[in-house]
Amino acid sequence: MSAPGLLVAAPRSSSGKTTVALAVMRALTRRGLRVRAAKCGPDYIDPAFHHAATGRPSFNLDSFAMAPRLLDALASETAAAADLVIAEGSMGLFDGVRAAESRTGANADIAARYGWPVVLVVDVSGAAQSAAAVALGCRLYDPRVTIAGVILNKVASARHRRLVEAGMERAGLPVLGVLMRDAQLVLPERHLGLVQAGETADLAARLDRLADLAEAGIDLDALVACAGGTVPDGAGPMPSPPGQRIAVARDAAFSFLYPHLETGWRRAGAELVPFSPLADEPPPVDCDVCWLPGGYPELHAGRLAGAERFLDGLRSFARAHPVHGECGGYMVLGRALEDADGATYPMAGLLPVETSYRRRKLHLGYRVARLCDDGILGPAGARLIGHEFHYASELSAAPSDREALARVTDAEGVDLGLAGHRVGTVTGSFFHLVAADPG
């Protein structure tokens, strides 16, 4: 029997979802509950924080990018090994793409699919009773979703709390907890979101501090009592590995690899062999594929340019085996990378790509790709779903038909042209793979 679940969501971004979710996860884990977390949508940073807070892996659940059977397989594995599932939303509760109902990528799709009640985090800074009107709108907007209660965040004073709670009472929304305005609650951030879990100083102490605040300000017993829903049993198809023995770059510059991909690859019998470019380690020669995930190479461009063993080893590896780079990995496979200060550093030179972080431009959204040729991601014509989120500008020319990795559209089918590159067995693109052929 699957564990009951809750979805921690909010009316909009930057409301405190991650802070509240981590506080509750850690507090309930300290009480001895087997808490499993999940992240709605394409986020590769928050699941690592979930893992740190609960001691258990966290998967992404994405109703647009994942086929229903893959979605159910990941949710089933999450719920089968837990006493309680806590899913964290992304953006606003109903924010997604224009697509068929239940396939929009919105948090609400996940809550509706598994019957998980929503705990709504409401940032009440700058509002009092009006905050209840926003929360009430969330309760009424989609009849598929149940709002179990609200947690008030950034409450300024006792008087402010009384005013907000009066509004919530009028709207018929239970207040499950209150967090006062406190700058110490904020986790450090950089341009792609939170500073990664592995780089956050004193992370365990920070999580325990959040748990202490949850114990003091949230009715955890009432919150747990709100949990419900069920996840269908049974395993679905997991992602196929790109090779049997996969060299995976893993350090502060390369860390954005979705947990469900790693799990799927291992389930299929693949072995993942980590190596660190920042430590000047080359991909192990006894591997048959090299995968360079995204991350923050722009913060370490000088070290990477000086990592001669890594770069020479990567070039040597690419002469005999496939190499693929996503986003940051794609930039490192290119000819040069300009950092935010305008300094330009040579990279591996395996793809005709030059990128710049000085000329910042936001690229954000789902990518639906059709592969132009056979490769480790699939055969020519295979349909992949990925997500792009970066601020780099590409200085080099757009790829031609003969050298592009894929032709891509956005989530609504708008043609975005050719994307990525392929040169021999070396491939790369700015989009992070989420799943193959989710139709």
C-alpha cells in the first residue's frame, strides 16, 4: 500500500515553498517518519536538498515531460518506501504550459493525479486580509485540487498575524502554521537558483534550524493528518542508459543530472563512474560513454581551461567513444567560454561552439526535440523532451542541418529551429534531457 502524500505549493514563485518544504521534511524525519520527497517540474537543484533533509532520494515528477507510465513508476517507487510523501511545487500551483488537461507541467496536475492535498504557502508580506482572497482563488480555480490548509510566510508582527488569520477564517481556510519574517531563513542563491546542496555551508545545521522553526510555528500533527491520496502500484519503463559503463563528470561545475535518469540507467544494468574535471581527472578509459552534465562551468572556467589532463583525456576519449554534454557540459565541449567578467578561456574544442556569460540572456522553457541522426540519445527522428534554463549567449554560428543535434520546438509546438551540435560521436545541446518520447 502506498504512503499518503501532500503537495507544498504556492500562488506564485518566491513565496517560500522550498523553505517550508525542507523545514517540514526535516522536522518529520527527526520525529522518526520515513519521509520521501518529490519535486514537481524540471528542477535539478531542489532534489539534492530534499535528499539532505530526509536522507532518502527525491525524484522529479513532470506531467508535461514524462509519459504517464514513467510518472506513475517514479511516484510509485517514492510512495512505496515511505510513511509520508511530501512533494514540492515549482512556480505557482497552476503555472504550466498550454496543453491537454493533466499534461501541462503544472503542480496541480500532480496533486490531481495522485489525490495529494495541497498545503498552500502564502507570502503575506505587503498584505493582510487580501492574502485570503488569493488563497481562496486557488481553492476555487481547479475542482480537481483540494487545498487542505495554508502556511503563512513572512508574517511581520502579532497584529499582522491576527489580521491575516481573520481573512483566512472568513475564507474557510485552515491555517496550519505561521513563519515570521526572518532573513536567516533564506538559503543562499545564485543565478540558476539555490547554491547547490553540496556547496551550502553548514547545510545540516541550516536544515535543523528550519526544522526547529517548523516545530515551533507549524502544527505538524495537523499537517500530517491532511495527507491523503494514493499512487498506482506497478513499475513502468525507466529511462534507457546511453551505454553500459558511463563516465559521468561530477563536481561543483558538473552536477545537474536528474535523479530519475541515474536510477533508470542503473536499473538497466549500467554502471556510473564519476570523475572530477575540476580535480583535473580525465574520463576513465575503461568506460564506453562520457556524459558531461550541466552545472556551473562559468564559475570555474579558468580552472577548467588549465585542467590539461582532463581536456587531453576528454579529447582522447572522444576519438574512440561517444561523448555528450548538456548545457554547461555543452559549453565545455565547445571552443571557448567567456565568463561574467569578460575573460575568455579555451575549452575542449570538440564542438564548434563559443559561449558567453558576460552577454547574459535568459533561455527558459521545455524543448521538444527530434534527433537529426542516430546517436547515444536515440535513433534519427526519436522524440525527446528536455528543459532549458541558462543565461549564456551563443557567439558562434547556428548549426547547419549536417551538424545539428536536433530540431526543436517549445512546449506549444513553436518551431525554434536547429539546436545543439554533433561532430562524429561528440554531441551536445543546451537542453537537459528529461525523458524520451512521452507521447
